[in-house]
Amino acid sequence: ISRIVDQANDVARDVIRLERRDRPGANATAEEREGFAIRQADAQTAREYQAYLRNLEASMDNATAADGDRMIQQANQTMGYLRDLLNRSNATLR
């Protein structure tokens, strides 16, 4: 699970980095402001997923085999959500 969590955290960090890109100025269009708001929301969600993944990984120590399998599935699912956030944040920069 540690490898999956590490990969998911890499994706989360990418989402969080995008939050700071292309901050709209005073003359920004509504589309630019909306894109920035989306990146801010995605970065906050990525931070929450990072906290969830930390808890999931910590819980793995005392997990049964069945629980471990479920936790691995949840970590993979969370990584999918983070990739979706990354794609959405990237789309606001095009």
C-alpha cells in the first residue's frame, strides 16, 4: 500500500502546485477567475485526500488480509480521484 500511497501523493502534489499557476490579475476574464477557483478547490480536495491516505496507510498495520485488500482498493480508487482532479485542473490552464 505504501507504493500506491506514494504515487497518489505525487499526483496530489501536482494538483496542489497547479493551484499557484496563472493567478488571475485585476483584468482577468471570468473564465480565468473560474479556472483559478477550480484549481483552488481541487488543491484543497487533494490535501484532504492526502490526509485520508495517511490514515489509510496507518490503519494498514493492524489490518487483516481482507481489510488490507479493501484498503488497497480504496487507495487505488483515491488515486483515480486525484488523477481526475489533476486532469480537471490542467484543463483550466488551456
